[in-house]
Amino acid sequence: MAGKGIGCLAEAMAALRVSATKPATISRTFTRTMATEASVGESKKPATPATPQAILESWNPISTVPLTIHTFPSLEPTSLEQWSVNHLYLPLRRDLLHLAVVYEGDNTRQGTASTKTRYEVHGSHRKMRPQKGTGRARMGTKQSPINRGGGKTFGPQPRNFGTNLNRKVYDKAWRTALSYRYRKGDLIVCEDGMDLVLPTDFELVAGKYMKDGLRETYLKRYMRGVLSNLGLGRAGGRTLFVTGDRREALFEAMGQVPKDGRVLDLEDVDVKDLLETGKVVLERSVLKELIEQHQSDLVSKVVMQGLVKGGPIVGTKILGV
Amino acid sequence: MPRIPRVRGLSSLQATIAPSCAANRTPFAARAALSTSARVQGKNTEWIRGKLWKGEAPGPADPYTQRMEPEEVSNLPAEAREVQSYAEYPTPEAVEQSRLVLPPRRTEAVTEKELQSLDPSYVPATELSGLEQIKPLQTWWQQPGHWGQESEFRGFAAGKVEDKSVVELYLRRAVIETLALQEAGLLNEWAAKKWPAGERAELDQTLAVEIVVQDGKATLKGDLSAITGRLTSEVEETELAERVSADEAQEIVKAWDASWKEVALNDHYLKFAIRKRVYQLTGRLIPDSKLGAARTAQHLLTLTVNPAKRGKKLAEVLETQSNLSALSNVKVHSRKVGPIDKEIAIGRWKVIEEELSKRGLPVTGTAGLAKNKERDWLSGRA
């Protein structure tokens, strides 16, 4: 058997050798790709695309896309970085996003709905009335499901609604969601340590002399002003802020304006959250962390020559501080 | 055998209680006066009190016979008394330093009698409407005069420009300034820094520079050193100058040759600087994906100004098709036909509206009132 196998292999190798010696031009004449081929002959200079859609479609970055880093809350651009297209410029895959959102929804379900069956309802199992002679229907115990106060047939019981999704699919969905927001221009990346700067006049008196809800109403009005100034408020379809950890001023102020947006910790963000609001404002370190956590389909676990193939470089600085 | 043991003891109870009853009790002062030892003791103990307190002793010499002067008794609850005492303190330093307008301290109103001596014309209110109305603290910052400039947020850009020609004008300014810096070799150093917004005269001076574009390569003709000098000077926090009005911008833009927009933007520094400057001047933040796609100034303008068009609604699509409108028994509405639409169609709605308003009833909705409960009572549902 083994000899036969080796024979097959040798035959295959011989065939390869033959095909390698063949001139490449011959194979080209016989094969044809499924895609429609453009005629090579006319190499005209393409006319300037007029519509925004055409301009955007004419841009096909091969390796990297630019990403501007801003200060917060003034949103002054301070530096420019390059990020891999595999991280921030993936094509939109609605199916992946749908899978991820459903997966997250399933796993967030509490699953604590609970009812009692007739065997769990408390009480005596005495027969309610005689089997015969009352002129009424036969009847057993009080706990019967047909009685008020009786057990529930096939009622809900606590259970786990969680479903599974392949890690690589979920991770790709994460980067697809970020890429989608990037393409649409809804992704704003800010410098690390993103927090709200409150007016000094407020800071002087806020702790001790603003009571009875005065502080909260002040923050509400101030945060509304900030968001509308930056175009991140309700008119722009709300904003999601994501920070590395809890930033007191930002979290407190955003808590006052739930209609204008929300703020989340790195641990609390899901794919669904990224897709919900009009704009997404991330810290640079948060974006880096999110990408690094969700690139299992780009990173190999196989060690070759003592090295593991890592993913693309996460963010290279081009200019700025 | 008596039912309750020691009945005799019980019968004598009343007699034993009676003398110590409150009504029969001898007044404190009288009892004190009867005592013989008190006054003598007072004289004898003065020296020891002096020793104990080291000087003049507080309180009366004999606390048993002499009573302290009664303190001023207030009927106010403890909280109110505390507030009164707050009023005597000076305003805290932090509150004085801060420019925020905070609510005044709580004060107790002057009584009616005192007020009449102060203001004889005062007449107490007899109706609710006669009382002064005070808005709740929740609306403090909404009330006029309470929210000042010190609480206004100022970002990197001031307000968003909506007009197309104004954006084009400022884009040209940004392109000229950036190219001028590039020619001077200062762009790499200055691209990420903040440039002064500049006055109106500086805008005119910048726009006076001519851009000549040949195969995407731009050459500037004009006084570039003045522009670069101004941009690289120290930034002072100045109020942003008044923006050019839409009409004025339209006229200025018309005068330019459109070829300047063919200038190629193929450098990261160039694009970044232009984006930053355009955002500073117009409040329009060009997204990175659009910035990457733009290869000329014209692209940048198209991507910035043209709003994303929404898709057509079904009603709009159907309107363009003639096959449905040609049918006599088919009508296309842009939204769902409701009861009001039906009434309007037969001309009854204005009558209904009039009658409802005549009775003071809400024209649409239920004015927050609950549903007819009596019907449920009658039908035995509730």
C-alpha cells in the first residue's frame, strides 16, 4: 500500500514539473477568471469623478489608511497615524455584524423567568370534590393547571439562552464594525486620558456650594453645550464615548444627558454599541486594545522557526506629537 | 379568699400617690425658700468656686435657689435656626472668586408686624395669585442672568459653516497657507501646531495670493513670507474674527478661476494641515476616510460640502411611475391615511375642530387624561 502511495506522489510531482516547464502564455489562453475583465488596450486617464460616492469608490488603499488623533474635548487634530486596512478598512459584511449582534444579544439574556408546575405549587393534594354525584366535572387537586392558582403547564424555567459564535467570526465582526464607522466618518479618535474639562469657576464651588441638584443641572446644560458645539449631540444622532477606565467628570456629565449619548468603559463595549449611535468617540489606547483583542483571524498560533506570525502593526505615527 | 392578694395595699395606693401629684406639689421656689441651709452654703462656698474656676465663676452662685436668665426661646425648628446663624457668616472665599451665579442663602421672612412698620403700604395676599412665584431650583440655570460666558464651552472650531461658497473660500485660504509653509520648508514642523485664526485683513491678504496649477503642481504668486510669518508666530487666544458672509463669499469665489482646485494633495502633511485649518475656520471636520480619498482640492470640497443624499421614499418612487397615477381607482399617499385625513377629505374636519375648541376640548390627543373608566365599571371589567 505504502509503495503505491509513494508512486502516486511521484506521479503528481512529475506532473508539477511538467506544468512548471510549460510556458505561462499557454495557460493564460485556456483559463478565464469569473470576473468581468476590462479591456487592457485602452488606458485612458479616468475622468475626474464628480460625486462624493465616485471619489470614495475610486480610493482603494492597499495597506494602510490614515487616522487622525484629536485632543478632547476641543477636538483639535494633533497627530496622524497609519492603521492597517485589515484593522480599519475592512469591507462591510452585514452578515457578520448580524451574527455578532445576535450572539451578544443571546448571551446578555438574563434567562431567569420561572414558573411553578403543578408539582411545585404549595398545598395539599386532597381531592377537591367527590369523583361522582356532584353533577360537576371530575376534579383532582387544587394545583391542577386548569385552576386559578394552579400550576403552569410548560411555563418558562430558568435557562441559558447563550449561543456560540466562532471566535474568528466574532473578531472580524468587531473590526468590521470599527471599519464601517471609519468609512462613514463616524469614528473620532482622541488622545489618551480623554476626560471632560470643566470650567474653573465651576470647580471652585462644585464640591461644597452646589447642592439640591444644582450641580447636576449645571453639568446637564454644560455637557449639552459641549456636545452641540462639537456636533456630537442629539442632532447628530447621539454619541458613544469609550474610555479606558471610569473618568469621573465625563461619566457624571454624560449621565445627565442620556438623550445626547452615552459613555462606556472598555470592558462594557459591544459590537452593537459601536453600531448604535451617530458618532463614536474612542481613546487611542481603547482602539488599540479593541483591535488587539479582536484579531484572532489575523494572528497565527503556529510557531514557525521559533516565531509566531503576529497581526499587522497597530497604528504607526506619521506626524504630530 | 380575696381574688387579688394584698387588696389592702392597693386601696391605700391612691392615698400614697396623692401628695406627690403635680397639682399638690409645693412650687420649687417655695421649697427652696424653706430650706435653711442654702444661703449659708452660698456664702461659704464662694471661695472654693473661685479656686475651682480660677477667677470669676460662671453661672449663679447658688444654682439651686437662683435661676439663670431664660435664653431667648425660638419656636423655629433646629434647621431653621442653623440657617439663621449661617447668615451671619461672611460669603465663602470660593463663592466670591467664582463667577457663577449661585442661589442666595436662605433667609427668614420678616414677620407681618415688622414689615408693616417698615413698609406701611404692604397688603398681605388673600389669593394664590397674589403671592410671589419662585421658580424651582431645577430650572436655576435656565433662568435669565444665571448662565454666563464663563460657562460656555469653546472648542477648537467655532460653529459650523453651512454655506458652500464660504467653505470654498476658507478652503482656498487653508490651501494657500499650507502651500506657503511647504514652500518655506516649515510645514513638517508646523503642520500639527495651532495656527492663529487671524483677522479679516489677514484673510484678504492671504486670498490675494494667486495659485497657478500645472499638472496638479501648484505655484503661489504673492507675498508668502508675510503669511508664513503670521502663521508661525506665537498663538494668542483671540476672539475669532467675524466670518465672511455668504453673499460676500459668493462674489469673491466667482471671481476665481476654477483651475486652482486641481491642485494635487498627495502629501500626508499637506492634507493633515489643510484638514486642521478647514476645521478651525469652518467647523467642518473632514473624516479620515474622505481625506484619504481626496486627491485634489476639488475632491476635498466635493466631499465636504455635498451632503449625503438619502434614498428615495417609496411614495417618491411611485410618483415618478406613471402606471399607478393613470389608474382612476388608485391614489398614492406619502404617508398612512388616518382618521383626520379622512375627515379632511370629506370636508368635516374644520367643523369638528371648531366644535372641539368651542368646548375647550383637545383637538388631537387626550390632553393627558385617562381613558373612560366608567365604561369598564359598567361592563364589570374593573
